[in-house]
Amino acid sequence: MQQTEMNGEEKQRLMEELNKKEEVQQKEKAKKTKLLKKIKGMEEKLLRGSEAMEQAMKQEQELLRTQNQLEEKRREQLKIAQELKQKEEQQLTLQKCFTSQQEELEIKGQEFQKIHVKYSQVRGELDDMQDVIHREREDLMDRIRELTREIRMKHLIIDQFIPPNEYMRIEKRAEWSDEINDWIIPNVQYTGNNCKVTKANKQEGKPDHSFFDNVVNLADDSDEEDFEQAATKRVNEAINSILIEEDEETQLNYQPPEKQSVFFRYTDDGAVREDPEEAAKKEKNKRKRLQSAKRPLTAKKKKVDMHTVDVVNMVQSMSSQQNLDQNEKKQKKQIFPKAQGLVKRD
């Protein structure tokens, strides 16, 4: 009895394990079918795009061929018309019989005027063509200048921030891709900001994925129907995270410059830069001079007319102000624009 019970329990346990394995296999099968559907859809899109491109290229080639044929026909027609016109003119000149020299001169003068008009028309067309060629040449030269500026700027950045040995190594490893029409540097996902992302994931305990797995993530069970939208969304998220990390680093490494106070004294000739300590010393010396120039207490007061006193004081102040202005002009080293609407400092 005990043996039969043990066999039944073991059988039930084995059945449960088999059911679990079947469930796991079904889930994996569903994932595989989902991935196969996505891959098939992408292949169909690529095939449709390639077929459309081939058809567009064929149509473009046919259009160019027809345009060339029409251009050749037009040239032939113009050539035939010119030949007919020349033959008609030759026949007219041969058939003409002049009665007098005056008539011959008049007719030949009219022909000369017609030829001169044609010559002026051809000359104008030639000038127009030369103007068009000159404009195109100027546009090309501007484009060449822009490209040379960009190349110089990039060379300057490379010279300043990339060591020569690293630059030579990158240049040797770079490969040209005809599919994307651009240069590709192999193993770029293991450099720069990509390494920072992997280090941050390791510190936070997140699983380490490659750059393309993080961006595209083919094995993701997302409910999004369009695979291209999901891929572009992940690319934008990766770019935004890199930009945020760079902003945080710049904010951490930022050190504000020392604030330097700059003082200016505004005169009739403009703004004059001066040191606040020197200005304080000058003011102190001026006060001392004014105190020493006062009348002592033991001196007797003289009765003087107030009008004459005012005139003398005014003359003295004007002369002292002129002396100060001359000294300031000699000491001034930089030229500043003249102040507008500012009051002179006392």
C-alpha cells in the first residue's frame, strides 16, 4: 500500500513538472513567433522600399532619356530653321537688281541694321550667360568657404581635445558604409558616454546590456505595434539621458568666477576708471587741504565786500577744476565713450 501511494505521488509530481515545462515551452514559442512576425514585417517593408526605389530609378532614367531626346530634336529643328533662313536671304540678295547706287546703299544699310540688331541680341544673350556663370561660380566659392571653415573648426577641435596617437588610431579603424552613406567607427558602443551608462547600470544593480540592445531591444515584450516607433522612442530616451548626465557634470564642475568690482567716474570727457582705495585717499587729502586752508581761530576778521568774495571763490574753484581736469586727462590710459545724461561727480 505504501509503495503504491509513493508511486502515485511521484507520478503526480512528474506530471506537474511536465505541465510546467510545457507552459515554459509554449511561452518561448509564443515569443519566437512574435519575433519572427516582427522580423518578417521588417523584411517586407525593406523589400517594398527596395522595389519602390528601383521603380523610381527606372522612371527617372526614362524621364531623363525622353528629355534628352526632346532636347536633341529641338536643336535639330533650330538648326534646320537657321539654314532655311540663311538660304532665303542668299536667294534674295542674288535676285535683287539695283537701278542705282543710292538704292543699293539704302538696301545694304537696312541689311546692316538688321545684322546689327541680331549681333546685339546675341551679345546680350552672351552677357546673360556670363552673369549666370559668374553667379554660379560665386555660389560655389561661398560653399567652398563654408566647407573650409567647418573643416578648420573640426580640425581645431581634434587638435585641442584628441591626442595625435588616438586620432591616428580612429582614422585607421574608420570604415565607409555605402548603406548609410557615412563613416562608421567599430566598437564605438564601448567608448565615451556609453561606458558611463554601463558603469551607472552596474552601480545601480541593473543588468548590463550592449548599446544596441538598450536602444532597439528586440526581445522586449512591448505592446507597441510599430517597431520603428519603439526604436526611435528608445533612441531619443538614450540621447536625453546622455544630455542630462552631461548637464549634471557641467553643473558639478562649474566654479563661478571671482566678482571684481569696477568703479568709473564720469566727467565731461567720458567715463574714467579708478580704484576705490585711491579715490578714498584723494578725498581724504582734499579734506585735509580744505581744513588747512581755513582761517585760524587767532586771525582777525576783515570786513570784505561779499560780492568780491564770491567772485574770488568762483575764480579759484574754476582754476582748481581746470587743473584737476588736466591731470585726469594726463593719467587717463583708455578712451571710453562720452556719457549721456549723467551728472559730474563732486
